[in-house]
Amino acid sequence: MSRKINFAAPKLQADFAFILKKFRAIYLQNALFETVRNMKISDIDKQLAQYVSDKDMALMAQYGLRGELLFAVPVVLEQNPYLLGYYRLLMGYSQKEFYGNDKGFGTGPFKGMEMNGKIAKAIADDIPELCAAFCGAASALLRGIETLKPSKELLDDLALLTVGPQLRGGANNQRGTAGIVQVFEIIRQIVAHAAADVRENAIEIVSATGRKVLIEFAPDPDIIIREEMSPGHFRNIVAIEIKSGTDVSNIHNRIGKPKRATKKRGSAGIQSAGQSST
């Protein structure tokens, strides 16, 4: 008896192919080369000499590499702020750790450079410090890959290694958001008969006791239900954490989360927690 084998259509991978093409034009080496092509090389070299050690520059030259391929300098980022994304990806930092507060990088205010291609006035004077930090990390990376004989192809591959999880994470976030919206719509239909007000991110109902109850989207947990005990003072009733992934093998982990979450949230006043998987 022959074994029947079926694969899902690789739609996500096809989508990634188009996104990657766009990434190359904005955040990867293509974007760097295009930016540098319209600049005075002497201006770049002057700052490379200021921010990068002679030893590192000599090593880059040994392998026929321009310094800005690995080392960020202010004149390049000022010419094209989007390239902050290039150096972040090259160093292997995810957006979450680079712009978040968990790692203590202190680079959150610079996110607009990568996302919008603009340097806000509030951070303009901090670009040299940002580049100095990047150059320190780049020097460590150069030492780590020295035995591999660095090339522009290797550097491009390293950036792509960071792009992959970022694209996958973005797709998962979209799926998660869609799941939250779906569950919220189901709840809206259930309580429609008692709804006093329906907004984009909240539903207000009146309970059997005549008290106002709010069902709201929230950053974490995904949906919360609160009861108004007195004007402006609410009691947390239910927290709903929604998992919208397609990884069936992880279902037991998902089922196990509400108990841990309930204990943690109980300390904050939430008495019960539920979880819905779509």
C-alpha cells in the first residue's frame, strides 16, 4: 500500500519572496550600495577613520571590503536613515530586542529612522553615539568571522538570517491579530442583546444587576472583561488570552497557560482567566 503524502501550498514562502525583494531595496546591501553611490567617498572615509580602528580597517581592506559594509557612520545614516535597519539586521538584533526596553539598548527612540526613513530632531545629536555603539558591535563581529574570510556575500547572508525570523514573526502577528478580531466578534454576537454601546475596541453591556460591564481589546491579555463597581472604578473579572497559531503539536502548551496566567493575574486583581484558540 503506497503512502499518501500531501503538502500545504507554500503561499507564505511566495509572499516572503516579494517582501524580500522590497527589503533588499530598503534595508539590505542593495540599499547601502545605492546610497553610497550618490555620496562623496572621502566624507565616508573620513568618518570611518574616526569611528573604526586601523586594525579593523586593514582587515576589511585585506578582503577587498569597504568599511561601511560593516561599520555604521553618521554621514551614511544621515544620507539614508532607513539603513539603520541594515546595520541592525547585520548585527543580528531583532526589532523587539533592539527597540524594546528588555535588553537596555537605549535605541527605542531611533525606531522612526528604520520605519519612516526620518531622523527626529530629538535624536539627531545622538547619531554619533549610535554609530559608535554599532561600530563596537561590528568590530566584535569581524573578529568572530575573521577565520571565515569575510566577504560581502557572507555579510549579506548574515543580514538575511535576521530577516527570516522577522518576516515569520510579522506573519504570526497578523494571524494572531486576526484571531483576536474573530473572537471579539463572536463575543459581540453573544452579548448583542445586552449591548449598550459597541465601539471598535470595546463593548459596553449592562449586567443583570444593572452594573456596567466592559469587554475590551487589551495589549496583554488580549481581551479583558471588567465590571464597574462605582463610577470610574472597575473590578477585573475575566482575562482571555487568544492563541491563533496553526501548530497543533503545541496545543498542550496552550491549554496549560491559563492556570499559570490566572495565578499571575490574580495578584493584580483578575479573579479568573480563560483562553480561546481559533
